[in-house]
Amino acid sequence: MSNTITINGQDTVADVPAEMPLLWFLRDTLELTGTKYGWGMALCGACTVHIDGEAVRSCVTPVSAAFGKSVTTIEGLSTDGSHPLQIAWLKNNVPQCGYCQAGQIMSAADLLSKNPDPSVDEIHAAMQGNICRCGTYVRIRSAILDAAQSMKEA
Amino acid sequence: MNSLLSNTSLNRRDFLKSSGLALGGLTIAVSFPLGTLAAGDEAGFAPNAWLHIAENGDTTLWCGRCEMGQGISTALPAAVADELEADWSRVKVLQADGHKDKYGPQGTGGSRSINEMLEPMRKAGAAGREMLVAAAAQSWAIPAAECKAHNHQVTNTRDNRVMGYGELASLAATLPVPADPTLKTREQFRYIGKPLQRHDQAEIVTGERTYGADVKLPGMKYGAVRHVPVMGGSVKSFDASALEGMQGITAVLEIPRFEDPYGTVGGVAVVADNSWLALEGAKKLQIDWEAGPHGSYETEAYKAELVKHVEAPGEKVFERGTPDQALADGTVRLSGTYVGGHLSHSPMEPMASAAWVTDDRCEIWASTQDPQGIQRTIAALLGREEQDIIVHVMMAGGAFGRKFQCDYVTEAVALSQAVKAPVQLTWSREEDTRTGYYHSCSAQHIEAALDKDGQLTAWLHRAAFPPISSLFNPTVTRPGEGELVRIIKHPYGIEHVRIESGEAIAHTRIGWYRAVYDIFWGFAINVFTNELAEKAGKDPLDLYRSIYANNKDPEQVEAAQRSLAVVNKAAEMGSWGKTLPAGQGLGIAVHHSYNSYTAMVVHAERDGDNIKVLRVDCAVDCGLVLNPDIAAAQMEGAVIMGLGFALRTEVRFKDGAVINSNFHDYPVLRIQEAPPVINVEFIGQDYRSTGLGEPGVPTFAPALANAIYAAGGPRYRSLPFKAGA
């Protein structure tokens, strides 16, 4: 199989061992550091990216799982920070330290792409794998509801 | 491949006394000369280390305190910009490198940044404004009084001509720096007190904000380490044969213990071409550990010992009046024992630092709360001068007190020196969980009495916990007066008081965890006060009110009044006393710490062991609020963190080592458990500004414990509520 991955729209050859986690290929090889290492066991969601539009935990996803596919990271979610979730995150001043927020936003983007009008319980179900230690959960909830609203109006 | 890293300078250096800062959360008054060093040599206007205005008007402000999400790198520069009359949209904020002479003390903890730095920062901005005005006055040959600075320009009030700050920069730079510039009055503030957006939010939501773990350098290698699991233990031997043949491994190295409070416990490290190889390589190492003198530490047994120590007479630390007599004479008497477990800070970004050491240079990029601590520690490690250790302060992906100590930097430096290349060291989550500077476990015993008039007249408080001072002086066997100061000075103002300290020898490294000892003071005092109210047949709010109203200690008048005001405000916000359905309850708590005051009313629901927080109302007095949105976020975070350690999280030891490893067994709070509503209101804004990074943390857990009891649940006297569950 070809080891080419389309990353944020750019075809990229993954000249690394197939079992290398996608996270470290992104961070160390490509120096796309927006995707974070938090816990390394799919426990915290800081490393969340999309493969063909589906949210995955890149810390436990071998790079080979993305061969021939399209990967979107926080750097590629929008070209100019204009994704409704990014705007809603700013409107609600969600981030404190911000380290988990790329993963939070990527998980939320996956949720809204499948469920444009989520209930609070549905937000909880989709977001419970993303940990924030600063305690921004109340604002994350509000921001996702705001983004859903603005996408409806758009 | 198995080269052994050895370094002859790894000897203990006797700076323990000087580095024992802020033990027990004491606030240290700071004064240092400002404006002696300019920002740099570049053209433009740089009257002091905090600001630079280029000839095109672009303005750079430096933040000397470290950013870890608390918003200080917005709040303090915004105060400079306000006094400078700068246009915030023209301002770029940079994080200052470690530099004592330029930036004064930079250690960021104890909720001290605003308390210590607000006035110096305002003066720095005001000095700049006065110089720009003076430059304009000189250009127009009119008195300065007839020039007015506003929004990045100065207006000639005679003819309404204007000159921009950029135009004025070169001339202003030639003028004397005023020693005592005039500060704005509150009505003149444009940014202070306003919900200005943090300067870095847009970078965060696009993934551009770089943290300590994100630093990339030319030719950089990546490190991973496995630490000695027991304090004082060592590496007996290790076998790296499983790594043979692995491509991309640079070196396997033993890192010796560096006997320094901020040093390293030692371990074995793998340096490789990327983090994955380093982490995988470290996992494959076979290491034989020597446990050392603390190899039998076991938390449950230890906490039981602490309980014994506080339920028997201890060492008297403070006494006022005749507490034994007053207890004996009391009409209502109560005693209670409260226990708390170790906590791990577990910031989302594990310990991470990049270091590049050459024969004549040492440069460090670190997520840190204390760049000067790094300079001190690494200078000792390498046998170089502190000012030769260059520390770039990176955004910390959470810290909560953990990144005050720089063991991870020590290790990155040792690895870089050994492999002669820049090294980025990121700890695995397991190492982060197991190699902490933990929040101390604790036991407290309180006995108190109300007299025949229902007044709280006697209070005996015994506390035992391994104190942070044990980190700096291993012969410490119990908390001392400095570490008990907040119960000595607790604003209850009781007439007859005795504070006693119980033995508690440290068997692990103890550090500052957000709110430090106030977590256990706030919990025990508030739960006990609610129990006392129940025993006296009083509403707890009424008991708080009568205690504060009767505080006759002249040194505590203000603290008692402000405590009373926040507890009244929280009660009002949370509709204290309202009727609730069965299974629901309201709980109340108030705490004064780090010069600020917080009170909370928690509305909780219980269904068996299942606890749900429905609403939290927080009343806060931290004086004048610099940025209400950032301040409210600190309180929301305090509630979430408090809920986590109330319900579940505890670091436990067995055979001297931490049992927990990752989030599955250190289950911090997730979104579905976060309260639907957290209301925050600020009062007392006529007082001077004080910090809010920590003061909310001690208040939530006791308010929740009281709410659960009010809802018909058990009376929880430990943190977490169900210890060992």
C-alpha cells in the first residue's frame, strides 16, 4: 500500500515505520505540534485528529491506518481560524492553558458533522473522552451549543 | 550504547535555606528596583524592561510571570497598556526569559503575581506615558499639562494636533525616566476591570500556541526517562539488550540522582530520533531498582498513623487564652477528625523541557513556573553561573504548582550534555503520575465549644502532614509554625485557641499543589463548623455570621468582615434556605486564603452513592478585579478541580512507590460530571487587587460535603470522600 497521507490537504509521504503512532509522525516528523500528547493511552483526547472526517486518537493510531487517507489536524480545521467552533471557542473564552483544546475542538467538530443539533447529553457522550484539567467544561458545553446554533443559521 | 552519564558536579549544594520560598503559602512582600534595565538595544522607546514601542508604533509588552492558563500574561500587560494609554490592538505580549535583575522575582505561585506585580507594572506603563507626553510637549514647545495621551497618541490640547506613539518613540527614549509617575484613577481605566480577551486565545484555537513540549531545535533528539520509583532509591542495574538493533536510538543513559530539592530522583533515559522511539525504548528497559529507606511507605497505614498522632496531644505551636478551660466550660462541645490523601497535579502537558548544552552555553526552553529556580538548579548541576543559564519560559500546558520544581529540566540538561545535541525530554504520563511532588496527605483533629450564649469560644486544632519543608530539609519531622500559619490566623478570632502539630515524616517528595495546605484547612474547618451548627441546633449560615460578627481580634477586623460579606453574598446567590425535593441539599463554605476570600453554596443531588452537582454559586472578594472573565474562569476551574478530588482522585503508595499510573486509575473529572451552572460574582472591589489562582480551590469540597449531608447523605470527613474506594 502506498504510504502517502493527505495531511491538511497536502500529500505527504510517511517515510517512517508503519507502526509509528500518527501522533508522533505529526509532531516529531512533520512538526505539526498543534496535536498534543497527553496520556498516550487514548484516555484523554488531547491527540484527537480526523481521518477521513472521523475523530481518532492519534496516540494509539498507527500511521499506516492513515495511508491513502485524508488527515485533518487542528492546523487544517480551517485556513484562518474561521470554523464555527473556533469562533465559538473565542466567543466563550474557553481556553485556560489551552493544551487540551485542539483535541476538544476536533472531537466537537466530529460531533457537529454528524449531529448538527446536539443535546447536552449528546455533547457529554461525544466529549467525555476529552479531559481538561483547568476545568473549562462549562464553557466547552456552551461553545458547542453556540457553534451548532451559528451553523444552523448559516 | 550503554554509556554511563557521570558528572562530577552532581554534589549537593547548600542552598536549601535560600530556596525555601513561600513555605506554607506565606506571602512575601517584594520590592525591587524597576526601570533600571531597558528591554533591549533596538531602536525605539524602551524605558524599562516591560515595554518597547517601535518607531512604527508597534508595542511589545513583556510578562515576567509565567503563564499556565491563569491568564496572567494578559492581566498584567493589560495593566501596563492601560497606564501607558496604549491601544491594545497594537500590543504584542511576549513571555520574558528568566532574568532576576530585569524582571524581579518570577516564581509564579502562591497566587502572588497580581498581589506583588500589579503596582510595579502600572508604574512601568505610567512612566512610559509620562515620557511620551514629555516628548510631545517638547516637540510642540508647550507645557506637558497641555498634552493629553490617549489610545496610542498624544494630543495637543491647544490646537488638537496629534502625534502617534511611534513618532514620539525616539525622542521619548532620550528623556529621563520618572521615578514616581502618576497612576490613573479608577474611573480612567480602559482595560483594568474589563473582560479583555486573552492575547493568545486565537493562537490556541488554531493550534499555533507552542508549549514546552512543542519546542523544535536543529538536530534535536528526543528523550524519555524511567525514574527511580521510591524517593531515595537508586538504579541497581539495568539491561538495555532489548533495544539492540532498534534503529534511531542514540543512547541509553543512567541519570544519577541530583540531591537538590528541584533536582532529580534519578533513573534511566533513552535518547532517540523521535519521541515514539524514546518512549518505546524506555518501556523495553529491564531495570533493577534499589528501594532505599522509604521502601515500605504505604498510604493507608500512614494515614492511620497520622490520625493517631492528631487524636493524641501533639507539639504546641500556638496558644491564646485558656483553651482547656474554655473547652471544659463549653455548653456545646464537638470533636472531629478529618483526613486527606495525596494528589498529583497531572497537568495535561506532562513534564517537558528542551535543553541545549555546549561547553560555553546552556539554553533551556521549559514549561515552568520558576525560571530563576531553573537557573539556580542548573547552575549548581553544571557548576556554572546562574546568569549563564538561559531560560526561555514557554507556555505551560497546565502546572498547578508542579512546574515550580524543575527535575524534568535537570534531566533534559543532563541528556543534552551527554549526547552533545539539543534534547527535548517529555515524560510519559506514567512517569508524570509516579514521579511527582505530591500534595501532602493529612489528618486534622478539631475540638471546639460554644458557650451558654452560643458563641464559639474554644478551638483546639491538631494537624499532621508531611510538610513541603521536608523537601528542603529532610530532618523535618512535622509541620512547623510557618506551615500552620493559616489556622493560627484563621479569621474566626476565637478567644481560646491552641494549635498543635503532629509527627509526620515524609516518605515521598511533597510539593505545592494549587491552594496547598488550604485544601485541608478549608475542608476541615468548614465541615466541622457545619457539624457544630447542627449540634447546636443552628443554621450553619447563622453560625458563620455570629462567628465573624463576634471576631474581636483587632488584627482580623477586615478579614472577618470580608469573610462575612462573601458568605452572605453566596447565600443570597444560592437562595440559601430554599426548600428542595428529597435527595437534594444545599451546602455552604467560606475560606480566606492568599489574601482573597471565596464562599460557595453548592446545590447537590444524591442517589445512593451517585452524586450530582446541580449548581454552584460563588461569591468572591479578591479586591479590584483586573479581568472579570479570566477571574471567573479561575473559579470555574477551582470548582472542577475540587469536585475531582472530593469525589475520587487520590495518589496511593505501596512499597514506597505510587500505585496509580494513568487516567484510568487517577480519574480526574470529565465533562458529563461538570455542574450545569457555576455562577461567580465579585464583591469588595474597593480593596486592592489580590490573586485568584488558588483561593477558590479550598472552598468547593467542604460545601459539597455539606450539601450531600443536607441531602440526607453521609457525613464525609475525608478527601476524597470515600477514601480507598
